[in-house]
Amino acid sequence: MMRMKLGIALVALAALSAPAMAQDLTKDMKKGTPDLKSAGPLAFAPEGVLLVGDPIGGAIFALATEDTKGSPDSVKLDVPAIDEKVAAALGTSPNDILINDLSVNPASGTAYLSMSRGKGPSATPVIVTVDGTGKIAELSLKSIAFSKATLPNPANPGEGKNNQRAEAITDLAYAEGRVIVAGLSNEEFSSNLRSIPFPFKAADPGSAVEIFHGAHGRFETKSPVRTFAIYGVGKQPNVLAAYTCTPLVRFPLSDLKPGTKVRGTTVAELGNRNRPLDIIIYQSGGKDYALMANSSRGVMKIQLENMEKIPGITEKINDKAGAAYETIASLKGVDQLDRLNKDNAVILVRDGGPLNLKTIPLP
Amino acid sequence: MNFPARAAAIAFIAVAAVPQGCASSSTELTLEDGRIVAPSADGVLKVTVARSDVPLFGEIRTENGRRVFEPRFPFKPGVEYHVVFESSGRRLEKRFILPAPAASPPTAVTAVFPGRDALPENLLKFYLHFSAPMSRREAYQRVRLLDGAGKPVELPFLEIGEELWDRSGTRLTLLFDPGRIKRGLKPREDSGPALEEGKSYTLVIDAEWPDAQGRPLREGHRKPFKVVAPDERQPDPKKWKILPPKVGSKEPLAIQFEESLDEAMLHRSIIVVDAAGAPVEGRIEIALQETLWSFIPAGPWKPGAHSLQVDTVLEDMAGNSIDRPFEVDVVRPVEKSIGAKVLRLPFTPK
């Protein structure tokens, strides 16, 4: 539901410079047991570092999975009834678990699922891996190298039971030495996109940038981000974001500076009765595309070529104005989406029955 | 959490009356302190949920000449487990279910905010309070907004997978879809606002909504209300009436607002500071449909100039904060921005 993954472009970039920065991201991590209160959105940074959003604990964890080798190009992930199998491994029933996010480690092609065993606030967070053979295992959080960034909570500490403010983490990604976190408060209508330097430093919790939306060049509102992806090869990286109020917008990653007010350029109006769930970026025929899973409009393939040249939508428009996209209607019921390798994506899809983990060719 | 060994052993034996496959004896496979213990060290021990071939996460080791399975997560009451031990041609098999713990009283809806029965067309959120923690990923199937004819309003709320719970899982924030509130956006242009001035609606909370233990609510809940004109004005502290308490008393300090404010934020966005600049200890009560804020001090009021420090993030029912309206009309920017994060409102106990 939540999430996004970092664009393959940036993974590729990181891979190219890997020898110089090997161990750089994990060398300051300490071994121990991360005190995860919940396991929400996931994203991979280079070197097999798994970023885990913990909305209940109000923190982002970076875990050194040591899963850094493999042949992701030859991996195919297909596990029918994954919810039933994972629930059985956790010793419970499928209606007593939540699968919160899916992320594929680009280094190995192994899928990681953030889950909870139980559905209440004291449910146990679990991270489960699924490899190319279909083997389901738990990512052990005992004696793992990790680091943690605590998200500031403006609620008055010491207010006891009155301190009920919390922030849902709607998505996160790694890009260019920073972890970008989109959140939504359960009280004030906020629109913070937090940018935290990575590796995490205790002294620098990052900065929050407020994101705004301008409708028809007239009405301006705060606009929380529901899901986002980062794209851009050999040029300015951009954030492609779906707002909670529906429009798909773009803004340069470099705009995320403390004290700035970011106003996304609307590149597509995705229409009514539709809820974006997840976006990934990929390349086909030398061009960048975004693939977006939606609640009711199937999966959309959006052309990113020359998107920075598309004029922002500022006037009342028809249903399909803005960036060109096509809808792959056959892909219905997609809950989660991530890129597996250059030709394939992995989806969690429900087709009336149980939840299936499937590999699909990138369109 | 470990289940009491005694209770678990009783249940284990009770269900062992359903033997499967080859000969078995209830004394040979046992449940001890939440672990499965086989009679010997030589053999293969497999523990699964019944009717699944996926082994449970856990550790298998040998202790005192016996194979022991320690599950990664405690066995759950109500789930049927299947244990097989195969040792040199001998097969032992057991199924068991741990008994459910004693039931606590059913969970109930304890409050819905805003408390008013006349709400603005651009209402931004409801807060639903429950007496015990609730299950996640259920909310949007369990809450409906019905129009005056009893017909459900289509997709009125912002549905996000994470859902907006507090940490205790007892309060849900139900945001209206901002695309249906903000002017100039497709959802509103196509379907109109979720709420329309002059009409009546009912928020319905389904009794089948499972709490964190998977049990339905004690009963459903309905909140009927009518819709009045949209509220595009920011809360204005200049219009607030501060009712100072008496020096030496423990009387409440009260503020009367000119409109209903956000119930949740009222609990954290106003603090009382004494003449020395130190926060005054006490508790907050909200009344009269969120138009009255009272602070009951822990000790008697001291003399001297006190102040209320108000976080300008504080919103009204339509998401207009003291700092900023929900929607800024950039063509006619008549609204004001305070600029400050904290406002100081002085008062002196009488």
C-alpha cells in the first residue's frame, strides 16, 4: 500500500561507484537488536542495507542484511498464497497477519516483506524474506548491524495518555546519500517530506520540507505525499509523487532543502475514484517509465521521457491530460509492486482468493 | 509471553484424543513451557499449523537426550497445530489447540469527535475513540457515511493503507478525502464535495469491526449530523475569552473559543506558564462541543502574570489553523499568517 522504491537509475549509479564506497554505508552501524515497534514501508539502499519505516516507534531503521550477492537477473519469484504460507510459518492464521510492504533487494533478487503478527498496536513486527526457490525465512533481528534515526514528534513529551499524536509513514526511499520519508500526521493536516542524511548521524535528524499543491494557479494547500519514486539518469534526480488529493506531481530532489516551500508541478491528473498505491521506475528501450499500482484503475505505465519539459497542469483539464500514460487493465488487485530486475517486476496481487507473490514482465 | 505450562499441557492432552496416522501415545510428545518436546534425540521433529506443510519458524535442538522445538513466536490460543516426530520407522503425531484466555468485556466506541451535530461542509476529519485497541487494516470497510436517504456516500474518506491510529490503537483519525474538499481538483469537480451544505448525514460504525483480539464491537455506533456552510476562517485567538481563576484556589482556568476546535490538538497545543516562565502542572478538559478548554492545576494558583502558550498549528474542524487557512486563495490573499509558531496570551489569576 505504502512505499516506493528507489529508481533503478540510482541503484545503477550506486553500483557503478560501489568499489569506492564499499562498506561505507554500514561501517558505523552497531550490532545489536533493533527495537522495532512496527515494520512498515521498506526500501533498499546500496550494500544490502534495508531501510524500515517504524511508524509506531516513530523511527527509520537501517539494517545491514549482508544479502549483497546474487544473480537478480535470473531470479523469478512466484509464491501462490504467500499470505497463507507466511502466516503458517509465523504459527498463526492469514487473518491474523498484516503484510505492510514489499521490497526486492536489487543485489540478490530476494523479496523482503514487512509484516506484523497480529493486527493490534502490540502486534509483533516481523521481516520475512522470500528467495528465488520460494523459501520463506525470517530476517533475524538478533545481533544484526543497524542504525536508527528517530523522527521528531512535536507532541508534548510527558503528556501521558494525552500524547496521541503519531505520524504514519506513507513511503520512503534512499537517494544520493539521503533517506527521504513521506509522512502523514494523525492530527494536524501536515505535508512533511523529511530528508535525513544517510548513514544516519545522531546530531542530524534531517530537515522537513513542506509540500504544497496549487490548483488552477489559484488555491494553494498543504499536500501530503501518498507514494513517490525518484527518477533521473545522468541528470537532475526528480521526485515523482502522488499526493493524497490525487494529482501526480514532480519536483527536483534538490528542492528538498530546509526552510524551503516546495510546490510540485502537476504532471498528471489521475482521475477520480482512484487511489495510487505504489510507484516504481524502470527503463525500457533507453527511456524512463514509471509503473504505478492503483486501487481501481489497474496499473498505469507513465512515460517520463522529457517530463521536465511538460508544462505543469494549471488549468481545468480532461481526464487524461498531462504526461502520457497507458493503463494495463489486466493487472487488477495489485497491492504492492517492486522492481525485480531490468525486465521484471514483482507484485503482491489478490485475485478474489489468497494473496499471490508473482513476477511479471515490465510492460 | 509464555503460556502457563500446566494449562498448556492439559490442552495438549485433551486434543491428543484425536490421533492421526500411526500409533501414538499422549505421553510421548509433550508441550513444556511453550516448547514441543519429543521422547528421544534421534529423529525428525516437524511442527506446522494444521493443514499446512510450511514449518513454523523456530529452533530445533537436543536437550537431555530429547529433541526440542522452540517456536520463534509463542503458540497462539485458538490455532490448531500439528506435530510429527519420525524416529527410526516410528511416527508420532499430535494435534493441539491452546485454550483462549478468559474474555475481557467487549470493546466499545467511547466517543466520536467533533461532538457537534452541525458540521461544516469542508469538515476535515473525525476522531473515533474505542475502549480497547483495535485491529488495523479494517477501518475503511467498517465506517460508512450515509446521506439523508440512507444511501452510502461514495469514497468520502482518504483511504491510506497505514490508517491513522494513535500509538495505543484506540483512536482512529478519519480524514475526509482532501481531493473532495480542495477546490479545483478532479475528485471534487467530478463527484462534488463529500458533504453538502443543508443536507443531513449519518456516520455509521459497523459493530463487526474487530478489536485487536479479533472480537466484534459491543455494538455499532451512529452519529447523525447536518451540514452547514463551509468554514474558511482561521481560529482567531483575539476572539477567545480567557476566564482567569482565583489566586490560591484550584479553580479551572478556562478559555471560551469562538468556534469548535480540534479535540485532539486541544490536548497538546496549549500550555500554561507561570510568572517565572515554568510550565504549570495540571490536567486539561475539553467541553461544550470543543468550544471550552479548561485547565485544572495540580496545586493552587500563584499570583503574578501568567501566560498561555498556544501552538499556532491548532486547527478548527475544517483544518484551518491559527497559522494558516486550509486553502489559501493566492489571487485574493485576504487571510493572515501569524508567522509565529507559538502565541502568548497573558492572564493573571485574580
